[in-house]
Amino acid sequence: MTDVLKRQLYLMRLALAFLTRIPVSPNAPSNTDLQHSRRYFSLIGAAVGSFCVLFYTVISIWFPAILAAPLTIALMLVITGGLHEDGLADTLDAMGGGSTPEQRLAIMKDSRIGSFGALALIASLLIKTAAVVALDQHPGLLIGTLIAAGAISRAAAVIMMTLLPYARLHDSKVVTLSDSPQATELWLNILVAVAISVVALGNWATIVSLVAIALVVWLLRRWFWRRLGGFTGDCLGAVQVMVELVVYLIVIANAG
């Protein structure tokens, strides 16, 4: 039992190291270990959201929402290293600037940011910040939204891995994660995300969110397949950001 617990904690550390910039420094993980760490992606997303909630609660003592919100979003970017936002920018640059799958994949590898990526980043950060400000009058919903959105959006990325093949043939940061997740990994992410959402947001908001997110994931899957022939690590980042924004918008709309 102790060995099983140690292994699961190790896999959790791998997931934390992959999705954040927190220096947990797991020792020489194998490709298999990296793949199995995907089972904890939604849990790590909820943890990131929880830390941001704590930060927002503390700084709100001194600062109004109009300042506390962008500071909280900035902290979120620091924790994740902007990993998902980088994927969003690269994906939008590629989709807007390339005319063939090969050209789009090449654009994704370019470290420079283009107009499509810059606009996507600005829009996503503005929406996130405005959402936190809007939810400041509903503290319970703000807490639940940041935590649930963190979990659901990471689960959505894992789901996308099961729906498409990996589009690159050469090495990249996520090539070891390119194999389709096992059923255990997939369903653990889904169950954790749903459970957290039910507790944090309630049954109705969870149902609406899941239906909307299923539609978003389906549309993105068709888009990636037609334009790239599969997914890349940047695509997964784009999925995470877009799904997170959808959760924010649904909760705010439901709150009236």
C-alpha cells in the first residue's frame, strides 16, 4: 500500500512539474511515467485555481477588484509559466497564417508572436480579468469558478488527446504524452473535474458548463483535424484557455 501511495504521489509531482513552474524536480521520469501523470491534470488545475483564490482573498483586503483581478491573473501566469497562453497564441498564429498543415505546424514552432496570437492573448486576458472583477460581488461563485475552471479545462485537454492523433513526427515537449490516454486516466480526469464542479458551482451550472464544453471540444476537434490533421502541444494549450473562458462566461451568465 505504501509503494502504491508513493507512486501516485510521484505521478502527481510529474503532473505538477509539467503543468506549472513550481520546482518539484521529479527525478528522471520515464515516458511511461509522464504519460501516466496525465491522470492528475484536472487535480493540478484545481490546485492552481485554489492558490489563486487564496491570493485574491488576501490582496482584496488592500486592493479593489479592479486591481486584485489583474494581479491574480498575473499570478496564474507566473504559476503556469504562461504555458497555455503560449499555446493559444501559437495556435491562432498558425491557423491564421498558414495555408497548409505543414505551414501551420512550422508557424507553431516559430518563437515569434504574430498579430493573430497577440490579439488572442489580449482578448483572453481581458476576458479573464473582467470575469474575476464581475464575480467579485459573488465571493462563493468566484472561488468555485476559479477552482472548477482550472479542473475542467485541464480535463478537456486530456479528452482532446483521445479524440485526435498527434500531428508532429518529430520531438516536442509533449511528444511523450502524444499516445492516447488510457481509459483510467481519461475517466479519472473527467470524474474529478465533474465532482469539483458540482461542489464548487452546483448541479445546474455544472450541467450547462459540461454541455457547452462538450460542444466547444467537438468544434475544436473538427478544426484541428481539418487544419492540422491532429493535435499538438500548442493545441492543448488553446483548448485549456478556451474552455476556461467558457466556464467563466457560463457562470457569470447564470449569476445574472
